Amino acid sequence: MKHFVGKAPAITTHSIGKAPPTETYTQVASFDEFVLYQGKPQADSQWITLKLAATGVRVHKANYWLAWNPETKELARGKNALMLKKYRPALCWRMLTWLHGIEPGVTR
């Protein structure tokens, strides 16, 4: 196995935001360069599927699949939620305040 000598090359990943299918998802909010979509509620679950998608190409992740429980006001601790919190904390905070109904000035 070969090892890098000196510094490893810089790795920058880019991805493009993709809206979910309109048959099952509705746009519910927009936060600057990201749009929040809500899936249709399931009769047998308290959780609602959300997709947070960029409006174009973004460095790192541009699409986040999330689950929200409106009764308990909880966001499921999945991989996408943890990545959103780590790499886009301001966006995560805006989305959570919107979900709690306390952020003014964001389209609903």
C-alpha cells in the first residue's frame, strides 16, 4: 500500500440539490439557498418525512432526508440530521425554529 508523501490532496465534493417527487412531497418553507419539503403524513406513524434540498450545487451535502415528530417537537437523530447540525449549523437552527413555529420572516 502506498502512502501519501507530504500533504494529502485537497478533496472537495459538490452535490446538487434535488426536489423530491411532487406527488408525495409539498414545499413548505424556503431558507435562502435551501427548500424544505414535507412528505405526506402516514396514518400509522407520528413522524413526518422531510427533505431539505439545495436550490443548486453546494459544497458537501445538498440534500438532507429528515424525520420530524410534530407532537413531541423532535427531529430524529439520523445521519442526515447529524450532518446538517455539524456542517450547516445556521441552516439547522433556522429550520428547527421554523418547525417550532417561532422564526418570523420565513415563507410558510
